[in-house]
Amino acid sequence: MLRPWTLAPLSVVALALFGAVPTFPAQSPERPRVLLDTTYRAPTGRLISVPTGGDLQAALNLAQPGDTIILQAGATYTGNFTLPLKSGTAWIYVQSSALSSLPAGTRVSPARASLMPKIVSPNTSPAISTAASAHNFRFAGIEITTTWATTNGTNYALVYLEAPGGNTSLAQVPTDIIFDRCYVHGTPTGNIRRGILLNSARTAVVDSYLSDLHEVGADSQAIASWNGPGPFKIVNNYLEGSGENIMFGGADPAIPNLVPSDIEIRWNYLFKPLSWMASSASFAGIHWSVKNLFELKNAQRILIDGNLLENNWADAQNGYGILITPRNQDGTAPWSVVRDVTFTNNIVRHSGGGVNAMGADYLHPSQPTQRILIQNNLFEDISTTTWNGTGTFFQLMDGGSDIVVDHNTVFQSGNMMTTTSSSVLVQASSFVFTNNVIPHNQYGVFGDYGIGIDIVAINAYLPGSSFARNVIVGGLASSFPDGNFFPSTLSAVGFVSLATRNYALAPGTPYVRAGTDGKDVGVDFTALAAARAGSSDSAATQAVSAVPSAPSAFSIRP
């Protein structure tokens, strides 16, 4: 349901100092209508044991709903295996004989590979693919990889969840497939375009580790989807991809009017190793094509909460870490849209830019971007110094509506915001930029095409917007709408400890309880910690946040 995004009453102190703040008509994004329940429950049906050297495809063909295929930990099963279509709705498990040593709910790592059987593609074809409409398979504690180790040719996906030849109708889509505690990886020197292709429905990747997914001269992803309806669950994984770590869209769906929908992305660590960065002392010698950490080109009702996104630099793209940019990629899908995006309680660090958002595709017809919430995130080391790029926190091109940027704490070297258009000036409607802590730097809010900066750019590109209660470090009050704050330096903000990167506001400092909602300006780090508490990397990254209210659950569990 869409609700007006309103600003809660200020504290009495803030009201007395600054006056009341009006409400604004931005609409809240709709959350995913469905969340998948992937709770592991031990199977009770028939066991089919496949020993070292055994025929895994024969076991997959033989298995009936309710059966469990046991693969031997440490054994290798080489081939290109297909999940067949079965009648019935009970689950078929494919799991390690040592699964009890891989606790449910805990992310695996390469250090646990000895406890896993290994499914290996010996060529450029997938290790695992699906028959049309295949359904109800759960892989648990399995290593999935390839022997492909060259840039002369490409393995296009280690796991390929789509009907042979591509889905052209919803009836062909593979459904109800889970990868749980799996180690899915390429090779250090091979072109491996993606780890798992989710052109499927009701599919989950949980507690898994996806790495060495990279390609020279083309996009590659840990996880990608463009021709599956969802819902999808991507929770508590480590994800490496040189092009985009996660991407929805990027090719036109062959199913008419399809938009990947109802997507839950929580507690993941999206990371690019510095061995992929040509200017790094750690560079390993192969120049993989690097673009961004997370990209949406065609998707709706997405929750991205409690993740850590780290390391992105200008290379095959301009360095922004997060892209919210609708694309009718090949010109055949004018229904393409990005809408109802909730990006909350995340940490984005070490990137050449923050967020790049776009109101519509300027190359082919698309639907307008609507209802985007970027709230309670820490953006740290968004910089041109190491990561190249623009160093800009937020770029908005060609308008869009109901975009809210609220309660973020940002450390960037470039503009606070760049407003721009692909040709004629296009304005955003119902834009809200409130309660953020951010340096002004040289140009603050920059209006492209000679428009000007700060309030001139705001009036031109963001007319009628709410731009209030931001702590704009080094800015000038005369250059912004009323009701913002302008400390001269970061040390004057009142962080608990800038030197040790504790960016919470110290009690009694000027911007405590000074937000439009009566809360501290910037990130609520208690809420951030709560939201990240379920991640396997939360303690190591000093991250935290709040669990959002859940929509109705859809059962995908066995």
C-alpha cells in the first residue's frame, strides 16, 4: 500500500529554535508483497546415496518429490547436470553427507569446502541447469564450480535457472529452488560471466559464498535476473562480481510485461577484491571489467536492508556504487521500470561515487522511476582519491518522483548531489532530502548545463522539494533553503569520535534531536546495528540497523 511520506513532529526544543516543518506528499515505496521462508527442516523421505564416481544425473532423474540425494563430502561430480521436471510439490534435497557440520543459518566460506561435495562443469556450459518448469529442488552444503580458467571464451553461468532456450511464458519458468550454504565460484583466471542466473520464480540464495565471477570486456555478476518474475530472497551471502555484484535487468525479458518483483536482499557482503583493480598494489594482472556493486534496471518492490557494500572504482563505468536506472535495454521492453525501492540500514564504503538514479531510460521508452527511499545508510570513503569516479554522493538524472533521501551520514569528496538531464532539463517531483549529515565540498548541489549550484540547482531541478534539517558541513546558509545547519568543519558536527569512525552524535551536541522527526540528524546507529545483526559479517564491520516490518510470508520451505 502506498502511504504519504510525512515528517513526524519535531521535539519541543527543535520547534522552538527552527519552527514547524510542513509535511510533503512523497509516497513511501511498497515493500515486497511476499517474503520467502527458507527455514531448513531435515528431510524424512527416501535417501539416494551417490558415492564418489557415481552418476549424479541418474540420481536426479530417479529422485521423486520427498527424496534426498546425498553426495559425499570431498567427492567431485563432473558434468553438466539438469534438474528435471517432476510431478508433485514435495522437495528434492541435494545435500552434503557432512551437512550437520555446516550449521543452518550460518554463512559458509571456502574454508569449509572440505565438508562439501563438488559439482564441476568441465566446459563453458553450466554445472547446473533446469528443464522447463523444473521445481522444488534444494541444494544444501554443495560446492559448484568449473574448470574453465582462460579468458579465451566464457562460461556464461555456473547455475542457469531458466528453460532451455529461454523463458517465453510464465509456465516455463523454473520455480521453488533454494541454494543454501553453497560455495559457488569461478576460477582466478577464467571468464565466468555469472554465478547464479535467477530467471526463475520463488528462488532463494542464502548463507552462501559466491566468488571469482568476472570477465574481460563484458558485464559479470554473482547473481543476475532479467527474465524471471520472482519473488527472490538473497540473504546472508558473500557476493563477488566484477561487473555488478547483483543486477536485476540488463537484458530485455522475453516474457511480455515481466518485471522481476518482490525481492528481499539482506545481510549480504557485496565486495570487489583489490586484486581486480589495475591501479592497486594488489592487482593480479587480469583487467576484469568493473562497473558497480548493485544495479536495478528493471525491478519493483525491492527491500535492500542491512548489507555491506565495499570497493568499487571507475573502470568500465564511472564509479557509482549503487545504480537505480531503468533501462529498456534492447528496445523491446517499454514496460521496464524501477520503482518501490527501499534502501535502508546499509553501509557503502570505498567507492568512486554513491548513488546514481535516473528518472527514465533516455535511449529507449521506459516507465518512470517512482518511490525510492534511501534512508539510514552510512556512506563512507566515497572518493576520487583512491577510487577515481566523481566522488559525488547522489546523482539524479531526468527527474523521477517520490525520491526520499533521509537520515544518511555521508563522507564524500565530491558534490553532495549532481542534478542533470540527458537533453532538455527534466524536473523531479516530490523530492525529499532531509536529516542528512554531509560535507558541502566545492559545489554542493550542482545543477548541470550551466544552471548553477545549491539553491539555484534545487529550484531548477527539484522545484517544491523538501530540503531541510541537513547538516551541511562547510556550506553557507544563504545558499540553501531555510532550516538547514552549517557547521564549518566535520569536527564541529559533534560525532562521538571522528578519529575512530564512531559517527553517532555525542549527547548534548547541536544536532541531537534536531531532525524533522525529532531524532538525531544523520544515521541512527542503534537501528543500523539491529538491522545488520543477522549478517555473518556484522561484528567485523561494526555495522548495525533495524529489522523492517514484514509483509505476509510465502512458504518456500520444505
